[in-house]
Amino acid sequence: MGLEINIEMDKGLIIEHATDYMADDANLIQTKSDREFVYESKKYNKKYDVLFVNDNDENIVTRVIVSKHM
């Protein structure tokens, strides 16, 4: 059974989880949608794409993907 993390109610928790996988100085630089974001670490000159994924319910996040910005 999933945790059923609601994007509207638990957004802070989801973002905190995503930032655990980035450099400690990473900051939000772009909001592409309510589920897609770009963060940047100036210290390491890296950008990260963050995606909140849902499989069924529109507001339930099942996965958080943090990847190198393309």
C-alpha cells in the first residue's frame, strides 16, 4: 500500500524529499508546472529536473524523480 502523499496537502514534504538528492545549495529556478521543477546548484554548476509522478489519482504522488537537467 502506498503512502498516498497528496500533492496539494504535502507539497512541502515532497519537495524536502527531492532536495535530499541534490547539492545542499540547490534552489528552485523554474516552475514548469505543478509537477515539474528545475533547481540549480551554483556551487557545483549543476541543474536538476524534479518530477512528481502519479499513477492513478490526479493528486496522489507515487514517485519523485530527480535527474540531471537536460
